[in-house]
Amino acid sequence: MKKITLITLVSMLTLFGCDSDDAKDAAQGNTKVVALDGINVKGFPLVDDGYYNEEKFNSNGTLNTTLTFKNKNDLENLGVSVKGESCALLTKKAGESEACFDIEDGQNICMPKEFESFGYRVFTIDLKNLALAEKNDFQRIDSLKLFKRLDFNQVDCNSLK
């Protein structure tokens, strides 16, 4: 009996991420998806330092991005019920000059060095809605934890300003 439980737990951790919260969510039929909330900009010419959410990006004539911002309403408009919401921050690891999203060795997507960190909204949803969320530009939370040159930290949502 203990071997079956251990195998099940290891399988869940592999499938849904490496922390106990992800495994607990999966056991309850839930998963977490993330959406970009904003970017902390520092030292960009002609732009005030600070946190830029979608509204601030759009109202600023200097900053351009092809990044996709999403929010809770976007999920709910798809018919996906949001069971919980929290926030996270992706930051450059110590010693890194750029925020690079390493997909595989040699395949890096790097942002301008003035992009200090990336704020994300984390949504808990039914596991059955994961494919729909991913099809609409939401990412599984475990994808953020895999980047070699970025640190993933849960933060208070009030700090994303």
C-alpha cells in the first residue's frame, strides 16, 4: 500500500510541479496557471522607473512589447471558474545582466536589460480547464519554475505595483 501511495505522489509531483502546494492542488482536481501582470522597468531611456501593467504599457508611447497580458476576467470570460488567486515575481538570478527565458541550452529569449522583473497573477482552476486556459495564453505555473537564469518567488499581490 505504501509503495502505491509513494508512486502516485512521485507521479503527481512530476506531472504538476515540484512543490507540495502543486501536488495538493492536483489531488483536489485543481491546477495553477499564470498570466503576465506587468514588468518592473528600470533605466529605460525616456521612461520613468516603475512597474508597468498592461494599462501603463498601452498609455506609454515609448515602451513596446509583444508580450500578452491576461487577468482573472479573461479566464472567467472563457467560462473557467477561478478558485484562488495569488501573485509571483520572476527576477534575474544574481549575476545575470538580462532576464532570459532559457527554453533549452542555446535557445534563449532575452528581454532588454532594463526589464528588471516580471509580475504574474497565479490562478487556481479546475484541472479539466487547463487545456482551454493554455490555448488562450495562460501558462502552467511549473513552466515558470524551469527557467535556469530566473528566480520564481511568490509575493504579496500588493507588491505588483
